[in-house]
Amino acid sequence: MWVNCILRSGLLFVTLSFAIAKCKQSSFAKSCYPRGTLSQAVDTLYVKASWLKATIPEDRIKNIRLLKKKTKKLFMKNCRFREQLLSFFMEYVFGELQLQVCKEIHFVEEFHSLRQKLSRCISCASSAREMKSITRMKRTLYRIGNRGIYKAISELDILLSWIKQFLESIK
């Protein structure tokens, strides 16, 4: 009798676990945009980033990179870092950018929209503490002055490829 009771409670536990997991998956899917929609938004930003890069001076600083391989690893694995990096571009790169072309092609608005959609799909605990990589990028951006904005814009294709790879890695 005890064995029968233990087996039934175990079966109940397993059934409840599957039901909870399925419920969590469906609520994630409901709150998130289809991966294809997000991927199309990234593709559109690729095209607009090319236009934007064509309007600024060529990046001649070859010995400095804002987006490094180590940064990519953080971007792919850490949602707080991902949010901070996208915020960095919104505030420190696009906030400083006053190019007419940027306004004409609505790049900043579409980048902001993508950022919001991503944060809606993958929520993470916010943190007031800034990560060291972001702090280093800010220092580098300010150290090289106006050319820092151009450097960041010239690396937009790198950031967009990371976003695309991240979207493909989501199950």
C-alpha cells in the first residue's frame, strides 16, 4: 500500500512538473515576438546601418575595438550585459548622434524598438551596477572623442550580427 501511494505521488509530481514547464513555455511564447519578426527587424537595421555608415567619416582607428570577442561571449550568455550594451548604444552613441540621415532613415527608433522587443522576450533582473566591459567602452568612447561615435557606428554590423546569432540560439 505504501509503495502504491509513493508511486502515485511520484507520478503526480512528474505530471505537475510537465504542466508547469508547458505553462511557462506558452507564456514565454505569448509575450515574445516570433523569431522571424525579430530577425527581419535585424535585417532591416543591417541595411539602414550601411546607409548610416556611408554618411560618416571612415573609421581609421584600427588598433581600438569597442566590440571584442570577449564582449561577444558576455553578450550571448548574460542578459544583463546584453541589456546594458544595447542601452550603451542608445544613450552614448545614438544620444550623441545628430546626423540628419539618422533621423531620415529612422534608425534610432527602429533600434530602440528592437531593444524593447528583445527585453520583452528575455526578461532579466535589472542591476544598477554596471559591468566592467561597458565601463571600459565608455572610457574608450570618451578618450577618442568624436571619432568614438564613428567607431561605434562602424561596429554596428558586429553588434547586429551578435543579435542575429543570439536570436538563432533561442529555442
